[in-house]
Amino acid sequence: MDSQALGIVATIVINSVAIAWTIRETFVRHGQTKELQESNARLQNEVHRLSVHLNQEIVRLNRLNDLTTDLYRRIARENYRFGILFPGQRKGKTGGIATDSLINELSDCLSVLEGSIAEMKAIAKVIGDAELLSLIDEFRLGVPNFDTDESMEQWLNRQNEFGRRATAVHEKVYKLLQAATEAA
């Protein structure tokens, strides 16, 4: 074999090794690209799932906020009306047509109260926040009574305490909303 033929065989061997190495690298890169695509798809699914969860959390918190506001307004309005229109006569002594009308309005108000509190507690349990659940329980316990014979000062103090408890629920909900939106 002469040196020219030996050079051609060496070139062929070197080119074959280079081609085999390139083919191997292409397969490795193809596998890595496929893994990267699969990883990207899993990541996109997880981001979507977390986004949906975050959106649901924000919707729940906004609903809780709306319920708290509605309850506070409804109960406070009925209590103020009841206390101002009938001070010292809170044990059903209002007489006649006013009693029937007042009883209907108060029973409507109390049924909304119980339904809304139940929904608020359910939302707090779904969110999994024990402090929020405790604040809702305090809020419920702070609802002023409609049938007491206390002084106007005592009655107004209870109204103020009820407002303070409603504010505590709102503050907690807004903190949770802030945390949820910052996480996004």
C-alpha cells in the first residue's frame, strides 16, 4: 500500500468517526430537546393550574369581602332603625302594623345573616385560614341583638363593636388578597 492509499484510508476512517460522532451528538441533542419540550409542557400545565387556583382564591376572597360588607350594612341598618324608631321598646312592644312589618324585615335580615355566615365559613375553610375562620366566628358573635332593653349608650357601643369586627374581617381578607396577587 502506498502512502497515498494510506492517506485516503486514514481520511475515510477519520471522516467515518467524525460522521458517527456527529450522528451520536444529533441523537443526544434530539433526546435533550424532546425532554426539554416535555418539561416545558409540564411547567406550562403547572403554571396554568396555579393560575386557575390563584384566580379561584381571589374570587373566593372577593366574595367573602362582599358578604361581610352586605351583612354589616344590613344588620347595622336594621339595628339602627330598630333602636332609633323603638328605643326602650325592643321586646315586641311596638304594637300593631309596625310589629308585623318589623318582624318580617328582621326575620329576612336574620336569614340572610345565617346564610351568609355559613358561606363565609365555608370559604374560609376552603382557603384553609384558621385566623380568618376565627375572625368570622367573632364577627358572628358580635351581631347585635334586636331584643334587648339596654341603654342607648350600651346599644351604640355594641353597634361600634360590630363594626370593629367587620373591619377585622375586611382587613384579613385584604391581606390575603394582597398576598395572593403578589404571588402572581
